[in-house]
Amino acid sequence: MTNALLYLIVMVAVAAVVFLLAALVFGRGEELAPLPPGASPTRLPSDGITAQDVRALKFQQVFRGYKMSEVDWALQRLATEVEVLRARVEELESSDDRA
């Protein structure tokens, strides 16, 4: 009888430790309100995206998610590319207007 009681106490202690570790790693889940259906935390205009829109773009952070320095680097490159392309389009459109 004492062996069964000892096993039960050890099992409850192990379960409590596993629960506490899982709660520390994953959290309790009530910190953020859920998004409405169809909503996304990442926002961009439907057209006319500017370099500033790309620079202001933010992604949701998740446990074991993306490496932020790589995403920031990619966004900076994208913003520079958008600026260059928009300047080139404006230059071409102004030259067409003069001709």
C-alpha cells in the first residue's frame, strides 16, 4: 500500500513540474485578445505601397519564430527597391509627358 501511495505522490509531483514548465514556456494564452475573423496584424495598403509602408510593416512574433534581424534586413532591401522603382517610374512618366 505504501508503494502505491509513494508512486502516486511521485506522479503528482512530476505532473506538477511538467505543467509548470509548460506554463512557463508557452504561457497561459490570455495575454492578447483574439483578432476578429479575417483580420491580420500585418497591414499594407491594397495598392500604392510606398517605401515607408514597407518600413512600417510589422510581423507577429511567435515562439520559435523568425529571426528578426533577417526580416528587418529583407524589409530594408525591399523598401530601397520600392523607392528606386517608384523613382524610375516617375522619371519615365515625366519624360513621356515632355515628349
